[in-house]
Amino acid sequence: MNPTPTTGMRCLGVDFSSRPSRRKPVLLAEGRRHGAVLRLDRLVALPTLDGLAQALHEPGPWVGGFDFPFGLPRELVEALRWPRQWLPLMRHYQVLQRAEIRATFKAFCDARPAGAKFAHRACDRPAGSSPSMKWVNPPVAYMLQAGVPLLIDAGVHLPGLHAGDPGRVALEAYPGLLARELIGSRSYKADDAARQTAPRLIARKDIVAALEQGRTRLGLRLKLSPAQHERLVEDASGDSLDAVLCLMQAAWASERPGYGLPSAIDPLEGWIVSA
């Protein structure tokens, strides 16, 4: 059950990095929902995972959207004969070395036919997300390994997966799902300076304008200061904008029954909010 909706529900959005640094930090967007308006309060760069862990321990109530997978495909888990319950599976996965994860997942893919190399979760195709076992471009398998233990250790509640503090709710978000709704297949970000082009800048401007005008199926309007607007547009990496897109998904979920998740989700795989 959701907490009783209140005016000014605090919401978080996190653009995640499994190995953050000052150059590529975790981006934390924080805002409050007032009816159909979501006000962005702050954007914080966290250069270490410890910084995110501290944020997760902040008292609730809050609902957060996190841009990393919360589960692995059931097909993969069963083929590898790994634990088939979520918490033991996550604890098993947590202690593996990255080289071991890569070798294990690559062997799984190599044994499968072209066009069906990766196993997928049920939510991947509706969300248009990468399979959570992918170890490169983007390395979401490593993001899962680094991110999920932080949520478990902070004692937050993961609906459908793991019971925790009902006042601190973590949901798997995916900024690309909302971005595609607004700009289709256009690219809006790049880490490589050579690819930070004018068309990507225009795409970010279009996304921000649509969010401010409330032109999404989430039914929310984003309220920004001029400085915040400029930051979201000018950050060519897209990390600031991705954190805010996750924030929008969390804010939408905060006042939906069951956080907007399907009534029955695979308790090993989880689900991407708003998919």
C-alpha cells in the first residue's frame, strides 16, 4: 500500500553510475509533488556510492526512482541454477567479481542463437530497456550489482521484491522510456565531447519544454527555476536530465495505487515503473 498522499510528497530521481567519480558522479534530483505540479528543489552530484548510501538513509516519507535494474531475468537465473528467491539471489550476485559476471553471462549468450543472445525480463520490451544481464553499452549488469545492495542495506521498501521501511520506497526507473515518449528515437545525450552535437542540444530543449508544459502521459508539469532549466539543457551528458526524468516517474508513482506497478510482477525480476 502507498502511504496516504500528502501535499508536497518528497520524491527522488537518481541517475546512477556503478563507479562514480567527480567527473562522472551519481546525480540525485530531489523535488516535491503538489497535485499535478512537480517542483524540482535541487540537483546534487554525488562522487561516491557512500554519498548515495547516506541519502538513502534520510528519513521518509519519500518515493525514489533509480536508473538501474533491480532484478535479473528468470530464464538466466534458472539456467545458471542460481538462487530463485530475490534476496538470496542478490546476495549471491553481490559478491561475484566483474570478470566472473562477464565470463558467465558471455558463455550463456555464446550458447544461444543469433538474435536471441540475451535473456530478457518481462518488463524489458514494454519499457524498451536493455536486458539487465548486459555487461557493456550500457553495463547495467554491473550497475545492478553496485546499486541493489545499497537499497537492501538502507532498509528501503522495494514493492514486489523486498519488504522494508514503507516510508522510503525505491522503484526501478528508466529515463529512456519517458524520453522516447517525448522525442521518439532522437538522441539527446553523449558522454563523448565529439558527439555532443547541436541536434542533441535541441532534443534536450524539446524534452525540457515538454516536461515544463506537462505534455506527457504522466499528467505532471515540472516546475523549474531559470538556472535549473539551463542546467538540464546545457548538461550534454544528459545525466542531470536523466535524474529528473527518473524523478518524474517516481512522482507519478507516488500517488498511484500500488505505485503504478502491475498487480502481479515476477518477484525475481521486478518491474520498471510506468512501463
